[in-house]
Amino acid sequence: MENKINLNTLKKVLLIISLSAVGIACVMLILAIFKVKIFEGIPLRLLLIFCTLALGSAVSINEISIIKQKKVLGSVSLSFLLLSVLFALIIFCSPIFEEENFFNRLTGIFSLFSIFFMMIISLNTKLDRKYIVIQIICYVALCFVDGILSILIGGYDIFSVTSITEIFWILVVVSVGLLITLSVLSTKRLTESDSKNKETITISKVEYEALKKENKELKEEISKLKK
């Protein structure tokens, strides 16, 4: 019970952070429309910080919901996400933001891995085992896409390798198509589940009175047996 209350409190805090960060980021973008220099120097750093906080907090709320169903995997996914946000904030708040270095590349690779891992855990939590084949195909395609992008972020021009570009885009199309399919299936499953939970039985007044009378008689019989 205490754990549930803590999770609900955390969700409220994250919601406040996300909405506040979104509001500030929107104000900054509106100022940019009016020729205020937002996309350079300190204002750009601040914009990226608020966007990171907004996105990270919003996604974390979903991860907390997953923890209620899959505690270990949900916790691991949330930890990866929080580390990614922390690494990004360190970059945006330090001189290395404008440099190309190992930490920046590592943060990019780790953030990408966190996003793909989160997507897989989120879908797997919402779907039935009967869709496991589609899930596996989707997850394998996502892993390959993540691998190719990670190599690219790491500094190696993998697209210079023959046929890699074509393979990459085929995997992207397959991944996106299956993600949409699985998202629709998960939504359908949740809708059906809600419908079952909301099902009610309607009986006539005569039937209700008969059931009430039968229940009373059963209680009397039980009382006699106890004596």
C-alpha cells in the first residue's frame, strides 16, 4: 500500500515537472518566432534542458505504470531512462556540449538503447502471448536498427558498407509497420478488457425479489445448522 502511494506521488511530481518544462519550452519557441535569439548560446542550452525534462518526465510516468505489472523490467527501464536524462543534462550544462567526444557519443548510444528497450517492455506488457511471433519479429528489427544507429553515432560510417543503407531502411519500415500494428492490438486488448470489466447483468424486479427471498431462506437454514 505504501509503495503504491509513493508511486502515485512520484507520478504527480513528474507530471508537474513535465507540464512546467513543456510550458517554458513553448514560451521560448514562441519568443524565437519573434526573432529572439533562442537557438544559440545559453538560451539553446536552456531550451534543450527543458525539452529533455519534459520528455523524460512524460515517458517516466508511463514507465511507472509498467512497474506495477512488471516490477523488475519496469524498474530497469526507468533506471536506463533516468540515466539517459542525467547524461543529457550533464552535456547541456557543461562545455562538452559544443565538442565531439566519447561521452557525447556514449550518451547518444545509451539514450537510443534506453528508448528502444522502453518501447519493447511497454508493448510486451500490454500484449497477449498470442501475438508473441509478431512481437519477436518487431523486437529483432528494432535491435538491428538500434545497432546500426549506435555504430553510426559511435563514429563509424556504416552506410558506406554495400547494401547497408537499403537494409537499414527496410528494417525501419518493418519496425514502424509492426509497431503501429502492435500498438493497435494493445489498444484493442485494453478496450476489450475494459468492456468486460464494465459488463453488468440486468434482472427483473420479480427475479430480484425471488433471489432476495431465497437468500433469506438460506441464511435461516445456515443459522439453524449452526445451532
